[in-house]
Amino acid sequence: MVSALALLQHRNCRILPIDTRYPDLGSAHALDVATHELMATTDDVAAVLAALESDWNAEEIVRSGETLYQV
């Protein structure tokens, strides 16, 4: 197994000492902040669909949806 220092040998880095232990207070992803559900209005959806349909034909729209996950 390759050590971290071997991987970083050409990088400008330094090892930091860890001398503080922080208490485990739960998940970093479970934030106690207000959240809002994003929801488009009917007018927003109609505007987006109108713009899409004016620029693309039905076949292009379907193809775009089918390949949406591809990078």
C-alpha cells in the first residue's frame, strides 16, 4: 500500500498535529436550520415548456430526457 506521504511527495504540504478532540454532536449533515421545499409555480412550468417547445422538436426533447444522466 502506498503511503499518503509518497502520494504527496511532489505537493507543497505539511503534516498538522492533531491536539484537539471535538465532541461528537451528531451528523454534520443534520443541520438545525429552516429548509424550504422548492416548487415551481404553474406559470413557471408553462414558461419553461413553451421555451423548450419553441427551440426543440418532440424527438429532441425525448432524447435529451433519456440521456440526462450521462456526462
